[in-house]
Amino acid sequence: MKTMLKNLLPNPANKPLPRCIAEIEGIGYQETDLPAAPANFPPGCFIVGAPRCGTTAISKALSRNPRISFSKPKEPHFFLEPRPGVDPDELHAQYLSRYHRELNEEHQALGDGSVSYLYEPEAIRRVLAFDPRAKFIVLVRDPVEMMRSYHSRMLFQLDEDEEDFARAWELQESRAAGHNLPKRCREPMLLQYGFLGKLGMHLERLFEVAGRERCHVIVHDDFRDDPRAVYLRALEFMGVDDDGQVKFKRTRATSSFKSPWLQQFVMNPPPWAFRLITISKPRMLKRLKGLRKRIKTWNSSDAKPRQVLTDAMRARLREYFAEDVDKLSGLLSRDLGHWK
């Protein structure tokens, strides 16, 4: 993502790619604790985006299928970083042992929910080098609704501190140049709302890099209206048997929190807490995960009402994304004019 955004945004800050506890739950092990990676592994299917479009819901549904080994955590982001000089067999061992520790001969596919890959073509190329059989699932959504939901999520993760979305939208250029950044923002590029919401542009690039035949696109509205049918089509695309799953829970909308101080430990840990996690042995890591879950539950709050975009801001977003919605309509051969 960083390489691509440098060509598109004015002087983005040179900081590490984002990490949070939710993304690093799979680390903290010692190398000697890792099981041996299988010599043969099933083809991978990567849910590469977009954020706030239903990726968590479809990932949870797929992870419940006993024929799929889904990554733990959901978003390893393993292929964001190059690993020059690493032997392919060693790379396979690292990835499978870290994120698919329960992989067995009954599994027909690997699942991975790293939504960051949609924005980084080099990550897609690394995935294909890792597994030439790899496939990709993309979820898309009305960009206006995506933006509203995504902004709420950034507030929840403490990457954003501007509660008014219209103001946050205005700050994009300044923030890309390294100004007016929230104190706890881990990656300024996370706050480039317009860029992240141009799903037509990113989907077109994914098709170019991976090939249209490797990609399966799910429209958020379809999954909301008929999750069973969407699930079956995803399984067919992956080459996985139906497990008869018929109940699909909708992912809970982003809530608020009571204490910002506690929230940082469950969503956006300070450096010392991050280091504690990375050096923890399995037993301690399990305790930390349990503590995080309890704090997260206690600190959650629905007191803050869902943000409503003004008519003026909604119209502005419609105009901004109109051309990209047309592009997406063309790529999918589907009329999405109602999104405009």
C-alpha cells in the first residue's frame, strides 16, 4: 500500500504499516512452538477487501466451514512486506505454521481475510508467487455508506480523532502531507477516505494483476439480502463443499467506548504493550487475549448515536464517487446507478 500511495498522495508520512492487537493475535509464539507445515497444502482464497463492506461477516461464515482452514487472526497482512532471500519452502512454513496451525488433510482451501491487499498490487503478486493457484474475493459497497462506517471504525480504533466526518474529509490533503494527524494514528494513509473508497479503481487494478478469472466480487447488498445464496457462490468459486450453513449473523455495527485510556489497550496499544505481546509465550499470550476480550466487552458502549451525514455532505460524496461507481458498474456488468 505504501509504495502505491507514494505515487498518488502528497508526501505521506514514512511510517510502518498499521498494526493493532486484533491484527497481531497470531504472534507472540516462539519459533520452537510452531507445528511443522504440511508439505502439500490446499489452494488459498484471500478476502482482500474492501473494509466495512462485510468482509468480517463472510470471513466468519467461511471459517465455520470444516473444509476451510481460515487464518487466525483473520487479517495476518503477511504478504504486505517483501521477504527477499527467503526460500519458498521456508516461506510456506512460516505462513502456514503461524496462521493455519490446525490445517489438516480434510481442508479443501485456505482462507485469509487481509483486506489491506486490495490497495497494494505488490502484495497480490507476492500471494501469487507464494501460491499460483490463489484466488481472491472482493466485497464492494455503496461508497457513501462505506465512508460513514469506515470513519466510525477509525474513531473506534483511535486512528481518527475528528468526530465530524465532513471535517475529517476536508483534512485529507493536509494529513497526507503529515499535518493535523491524530496523536494515536498509526498510519496516515488510513485517513485518506477518498482514495480508499474508490473501489472501482482498486478492483480494476486487481483484475489487471491477478486476472479476472481469479476474482470473485460480492456486492454488500446481495450478502445482506440473501446471505445463503452469496455463501454458496463463494464456496463454488473456492471449490469447497457446502456444509449446509444457513444462519449468518450480521456483523455488529461499530459501537463507541467508555474510556479512551482503556480503548488504546484493546485496539491501538502503546509501544510497550505491543512489545509485551510479541515476546509473550503461548500461555501468557492466551491470558492477554482473554484480558483484552474482557476489557473490550466492559469498555463497549452504544451510548453514542450513529453519525448521520448531512444532505450536503452526502451529495458531495455522491458527486466525488460518481465516476468510480460507473467504472465499478462496467467491471461488474451491473447497474449500480442507485449508488449515485
